Amino acid sequence: MKRLRKDLLLSILFLIFSFSIACAEGRLYLVSTGVGDLDNLTLRAYEVIKKADIVFCSKWTCERVKDLIKGKEVYDAGFGIFHLFYRKEKEIPSSEIRPHDFNIEEKKKELEKITKIIREAVKQGKVIAVLDEGDPTIYSPHIWYMEAFKDLNPEIIPGISCFNSANAAVKRSITGGKTRSVTLASGFSDLESLAKTGANLVLFTMRIKDITEVLKKIEKYYSPKTQVIFVLYAGYKDKEKVIAGTFEDIYEKIKGIQLPFEYLVYIGNFGEI
């Protein structure tokens, strides 16, 4: 009986010790803050942000969640460091893409600073949250954190992308009904090759300088009756707007409209809007 009690006590002590070690381990999260209005933030994202000791975010994102990050250590997330990991070669000049004129050496220094802060914080058992707009796995300037710190086993907290919000705005299932499938693309995609297949496209336009120029380049691969739908400010209840047309009339419909940074373009057969 005494031996049993001793073994039981040792087991309890081991569990307590293991739990203490686990609690002392720091953790790195890449957290979606949703898109548009703040109520698009998920409950899980809210909980991770609230428990975080250190937060990395862009100026715009920090402003959106300012009430959630009061009293925390806050650092800039390092916009442009993405290019050190995924676009190491100089970008090919294009009249269609807004160029980023980053100082590579400055970005390397930013990366060193961020790396030092995160690794020291994890050793100290702190929770670090890198905040991102939309969903990090769909379109993100901060997905590089997953590669830079993969040895720390960072966790992604998914959320609502502008793609999800735009789908809701056009009131269509992207994989159901007439559509069946869709290809997500950006200004860096080979849009002509995609258009040649007649694919239904959804364009993330954040780096596209002149969307009219892009559309005129690919319209020859589609019927003039093909739908072209613009969704502006997806996720913002008070200013979200859908402009639906075809290749025949969309240019006239968007003429004179000041397009925001946040808009998506749907090209294909999506049913009556």
C-alpha cells in the first residue's frame, strides 16, 4: 500500500511538473483579424489576441484592434519582408503591377530585429501574436513568419478573407450551382494562360495598377456575355458595393469610379446577380 501511494504521489508530481513546463513554453501565432468591420474577427482569434503578451501588426491592423491590444508590447510586423522569402529575384517590370521599391538591406535588418524579439520571448514563455488582415493562407503579406519560425511550430488562426466576404456579397456559392469551380489569382498570376482555359477567375487586385488594362488583355478568351463582377470594400457593412456587368458593359459601369485598395473582380459564369 505504501509503495502504491508513493508511486501515485510521484505520478502526480510528474504531471504537475509537466504541466508547469508546458505552461512555461512560449507560443507563436499567425492570427487572422478578418476583413472589413471588426465583428468579422473570430472568437478564437479574439481569445489568442487577448492572451498574447506581444503583438506584431501593421499600422492599419493595429488601429483596427487597438482596444484589444492595449497594454501589450506592440511591434511593426515588417511589411515587405515577404519578398526576402518568396520573391528573391528582382520583379519583372510590368505596366500592370504596382512596383514595391523596398530597400533589401533595411528589410534584412527588420527581419533580424523581429527574429530576436520573437525567439527571446518564446524562451521566456511568452505568447506572441502576429496579426494579419483577411486569412493568412489565402492572401497575406505575413505568411513568411511560418517559414522563418517553422522550428517554433507556429500556429495559424484562420479567419474571414475578403474572398469569403465578397462571395457573400454576390450571394453565390463558388463551388455549387452553375459555377462548380473557380481559380483564385493575383496580379502576379499568368492571367492569359488561365483565361485561355475559360476558367472562372477571382482576382485579388491589390497590386494591379490598371484593372481595365488587365481585363482588355484577357477578354478575347471569353464570350462578350461573360460576367465581370466588381466587389468593393468586401466585409464593410456600410460601404460594401457590388458592380455586376459583362465584358460588353463593365467598362462603362466602372468609368469614373474611384476604386479602393480593397476590391475583387469575378470573371466567369456565376449565375444571375
